[in-house]
Amino acid sequence: MTTTVAVFKTNVKRRAQADRLLSLLNQSNPGCRINFDLDDCDKILRVEGNTLCCNKLIQLLKFNGHACEVLT
């Protein structure tokens, strides 16, 4: 099975925000490896897994008050 990697630019600034979002993202995307790089200027969200739905990830962050867009 092919693993897909998606990278997103976010406006998540604090570790507490990232930890709360990681909990939600892990629940809705079981089996994926998900992490934030808050030291990067784009506050990167990186998701790796076999089945990814980028729109679903973006909507989850937006629903929780954060900007999120696919980084190209």
C-alpha cells in the first residue's frame, strides 16, 4: 500500500493548541502519523498515511478556529 504525505501551512502558535488538535486529528485519522512543526515559519502540519482526505483535515482545523492550507 502506498503511503501519502501531506504538508499544510497553519496558524497554530502554541504547543497546547497543537496538542489538542493532534488529539482530534489522531481520532479522525487512525493509523496516520501526524505532527506539528511550530518552529517553522509556516507552523507546519505534516500528515503521513495510507488514506488521507486533505479537505477533511483542513475543515477540522478551521472548525476549531485555525487557518490551514495545503503547502505547495
